[in-house]
Amino acid sequence: MDFVPTERFRGQVVLSADAETVAYCSNAAGSFDIWTIPTVGGPPRRLTQLDGQAVRQLAWWPDGKGLVFTADRNGDEQYRIYRIDADSQEPTEISSGPDCQRVLADVPFDAGGRCLIYAANDRDRTVQDILVRDLAVGTERRIIPPDGVNFTPASTSPDGRWLLAAGLRSNTDIAIYLVDLTDPALEPVCVTTEHGNGYFAPGPWTPDSTAFYLTTDTWGEFTAVGRYTLVDASMERITNEDWDIEHIEAAGEVLVWSLNQGGRSVLRATRKGSQLVLADLPQGVIDAIALSPDGQLIVLEIDTATRPSEIGVLDSVGGFRYLTDTRPPAVQVVDPVEPDLIAYPASGGRHVHALLYRPHTSGPHPILLSVHGGPEAQERPEYAYAGLYQYLVHEGIAVLAPNIAGSTGYGLTHQKLIYRDWGGIDLDDLDHAVRHLHTLPTIDADRIAVMGGSYGGFAALSCLSRLPYPWAAGVSFCGPSNLVTLARACPPTWRPTVDAVLGNPDTDAEQLTRRSPITYADAITAPLLVIQGSRDPRVPQDESDQIVTRLRARGINVRYDIYPDEGHGFTRRANEIKAYGDIAKFLLTHLTRK
């Protein structure tokens, strides 16, 4: 508890039109509600008090007097849409129809505030349509994507004519579509077709509605900022760096973006194309950006390895200042550890980048091998797992967190290595991680545990069942054990992505079975802690049930904790504190035992 942040955010900050108030999602009161805080600083205010629900997305209503938000129940990811006034704590539901996945557009209102724009799979559970609701009369226009594509709306042009939408086939195959809001008879047009397949993510518009910004990998291994001009359908490259571009925001002539430089975020800004000098930021990861209408104020959610995620403000006069303070008691009295950024050799002449957290005390130390989720995600220098890394290091346990094949941040080729090869090249990279640990004199390679959540849980179970090392313990949090049943049970709108990234459960069943931890369950002998949300729509409880049943039948030491009011991750602070506390005790027990 001493290492757990006082609250956690959800990677979204929204700034009011007068730039005086920031709204965000926080679980400070127990579950994710909407909170607001003045940009000049001051006490935060809780706006919603939801019972059994958790806020996911939010945006200011056009009149600035309230917000629109989505919320699900107990982590089921069946989001409904609500409005709440800034002076009220009673939200009003504005969605209708059955439970489904509703996703607000990046900017969910048109410039005039006449329409609310969101996506939903209410018509067909396998397809995500766009819906444009006329707020005055309550009618809705439905925009249906082409076969094999799921739409996610982005933003409308300042003149109100055009809507940008992302058309997703997989995480690396995303096109940009243009929807004419003035003529319902016209079909959406894919404006990136002539540039081939690849990653094209829509960004903000220019003030005159003649062009929009985007991020794309069309120019190389890493994503870059481009500008697409409507009149001649041309695309111009704006940035040219060998790191991925992440968040992009624009206001007037100011363009702001963040760069993922070796895992850490670097902030860039231009005005009319000329570079702006920005004040220094804490060395960490930027999770969200919002701009004031004049571009003078930048609101950030930023996370570092030694300080939990915080909301802060950057301006040209006062530099950067925190608005929140989520630091737990321990971080204020102990010396948190910054990870070493290392690289170890892997097959094929590759090197795998990793974060190594070393205790301040002399070794040799037992170590936790921690595998991130995704798999298309990245281990970065953040206050990870609610402070678990820092707690373990404080107790004399090192942590190695690698960015194995499939991880983002190191180029498209490295990211796509895992496509339809789960349990192949990724497991080989983890094998090389253990081999590397055996070469480090400060590490006790005979005391290694492995842990992961979601895909990372699959990787942890794969290590325990397929790599011949004397594992001290393992932790799987919502981890798949059977890739065939996982693929069959995926959320309906994920079907094209699952087929592309994992494999099809019918045509690829043999390969998926051969790579599933359940196939090798009899080889697992290490003590195991399995944590699962019973309402998880991404990795159903059956995945954990299967592996636990097999191991218990053999008398293996398995602790199985099911959270009946959680889905894929935690929405309730009390559950999060309990789960990570239990993980910490479990690892400490088995890694420090001689």
C-alpha cells in the first residue's frame, strides 16, 4: 500500500474552451469518475459518483456547461453515453438501444455543436459503424464501413463539412476515410488508398479546413507526422526522425506532438511551421495532451519511473508545473530507482531492448522477468504496476522488463515479427533474456520469477511451460492459456485484427494449439498465482480456468483469485490495491526463499 499511487488516471485530459478547467478520469474515490481541476491549480472536484460503473472517455459539451462521457459496468466494456452538467452530479443517459461497444470520436462534436459523433456495433456485433446524431432533433445518420473494416471517428473540419475516420483492419493496417457530412448520399472515401496499405491515423485539422495532419509509417520503419491537403490529394511529410510519433494536437497555427525516443517521451511544437522552444519536462512518458484554443497552454498527463502518473500544465511563462500529486508515502521517503536501458543479443543478429531495475543494495539479487501486454505495446520507464517494481526493488528484487518481438517503439519490422507467431520468436527472445541474466554477476539467475498481464500472461505461462529453467514462481493476470479458444471468443469487432495478428481459430487451429501453454501444462512445476476478472470480454475467464484446472489436477501449487466485478484490468481501486499487494507478497515469498 505504501507504494500504490493515491489515484490512477485513464490517459485522457480535456481542457475547457476558456482554458480554465481540466477534466479527467480518476479512481481517487474508489472507481473511475470524472474530476475537474483549475489550470491555475487548486483542489480537484469530483463531478460524477457512479455506482458500479466506470468512466472511459470524456469531452466537454460545446456550450462548456457540461461534459459527455462513456461508462461501462464492472469492466464489461459495453459502454453507454451520458451527459452531465458541470454543476450537477446526476448524469443523463443520451444513448439508446442495446448494450454494445460505443466509442466517442476523438473530438465528438462538430464545430457548430450541432452533432454528436460516435461509433457503435449495435447494428452488427462484428462491425463498428459511425453514428452522427443531430442534437436538435435527435435523428441519427449511420455510416457503414466497407467489408472487413471497422470505423473509428476522429474529428470534423472547422467548416463542418468533413468528418475524418480511421478504418481499421489490424493495428498496422489502418486507412483514413473522409465523410461528407453535407450529403448523406455520398459514401465514405478512402483518401490513403494511393499510398498503399499501412498505418494512417487521422489527426487534427488545419484552421481553414483545407488539410489535416496524420501519423503514418508510409515513409519508413517509424511513424511520422504528415499533412494531407484535400484540394490536390497530396501528402507532405512534416517530421523526419527515427522514432515513433505518438500524440498530436493542434490549435490555430500551433502543432504539438510527442516523440517516443527509446521509451521516453519528447515534446515538440511548431507555430506556422517554425520550431517553438519548450520548457523542460520530467523524464517519462506522456500519456495524454490537450491544448488551449490559442495554443499557449499545454495540459499533459505524464508518468515517470519514480513518480506515478500526474496531470500538469506547460506554458511559455511559468514552464511546467504539476496540478496533481499522486505520490504514495513510500516514494516520498525512499530513493526510487531509475531503470537502466539495456540491450541483449537475440537470434538472427537482433538485439532486444529492455529496462533493468537494480536494487541499491549489493547482489546477487533474485529477479522478476516482467512481460508487457499487447503484444503490440512497449515497456517504458513508467511507475509500472501500481508501484510494484519499486516495491520489489526496495525489497532487494531486481526487475527485467524486455521489449521482445512484437513490441512497439522499435520500428514496424520488430513490431510485426510476432504476427501469427505467438509463442515463437517472442518466446525465443525471452529465452535469450534468461540467458543474458545468467551473465550478470549482480543477478542470482537461480531465483527467477516471470509475470505478465493479458498477452504478458500468455508469455509468462509459455515461459513456465516451455523454457527449461527452474522458475521460482509465476504470475498470470488475465493471461490466455489456449490460443484456439481465445481466438474464438474474441470481441466480435476484433475478428479481422485477431485473424491478422494471432491467427484464425478454424484454419490455423493446429498452429495455435502447438503454441498454447495449455498444451504443455504438464511441464509447469513452479508455484503460480492466477488473477482473473470474471467479466473480462478480451480474455474470458475460461482461459484461466483451463490452466488452473489442469495444474490443480496434478497437485501443483496454484492460487486462483477471481474478481467478480472486474473485466480486463481494474476499475476499482480497492481491487487493484489488493491484487498488487497479493502479487508482491507472492513474489517476495518465493523469490527470497533460499
